[in-house]
Amino acid sequence: MKETIIIAGFGGQGVLSMGKILAYSGVMQDYEVTWMPSYGPEMRGGTANVTVIVSDRKISSPIADQFDTAIILNQQSMDKFESKVKPGGVLIYDTNGITRLPSRDDIEIYEIDAAAECARTGQAKMFNTMILGGFLKVKPVVQMEYVMQGLKKSLPERAWKTLPQNEEAILHGAEIIRRVK
């Protein structure tokens, strides 16, 4: 098993944190993992993406230009990364702010209304874990027990009180993701 994932959106959406949770989860499950962030100098509000590779064998390079899965959180990222999903791969996108829907026929496409759901419930800080839950429903590359350990490891101790809400958001994300193509 080897899964190459790009997560892309605006700084402040939890893009890098989502990647870090996946990376820690993979390490705790005894997988080989790479985590390669990329973000503009303005960070919050600027573009951000992270490449995560999770594998049960050695990873030869942390650099990828084709991905098994793309998790897209804004239109700029859709424009940049839709074409970089391998044929037969998966593209997951949050519906908020997407003005041009993905058009490829050689990949599986899923949408998740995480931003709207977070606004409805008043849980904006759970956006990235809700997206993560949707991804893990489609591609269970790490087991939930390790995801919770990875989440705890990636959060500062002062935020550990939010672990139950984050777990709830992960489970809810798995419920609301839907395949569109």
C-alpha cells in the first residue's frame, strides 16, 4: 500500500494540520511517511498545500507531481491540482467557494459540505477534521485509533479538551461525504 495525497486550500483552513494528523497517524501505525508543506509567506489567507505519502514500504522520494488523492478546499487549488490526480485516483472537494466543478471522467469525485456544516453547527475549528473524516471514509489508509493518537500528537496540550469534538467531526465527515462521479 502506498497513498500519495495532496491537501490544498487557503492558509487558516487547517491544510497543514490535516496533513500532520495523517502523517502522525501513519507513523503510529508503523508506516513509512513523508509530510511536505508548501505555503506562501502570508500563510493565513494565502495558498497552502501539503503532500503526504503513507506507505507500508520505503518511500524513495517525498516529491510527487501526480497524486492518488487530492483534497481540494478552494478554487485556486482545484485549478492547479485537478489535472495532477492519477487516472483512477480520487478528488475530494469542499463545496464552499468552488465555482468550476471538476470535469474529469477518469477519476472518482466526491464532495463534502464541511464549511456549511461547520457554520450550521458553530464548529468552524472542526472544518479540517470533518474533511479528514470524509477522506478516511473513502480511503481508510490509517485506522481510526491511530487517527485519534495522531490528532492528540498534533494538537498542543491546551487544545486536548477539543479531542472529543474533533472525533465527532471526523465521524460526521464520514457521514456527509458523497460521491458525485
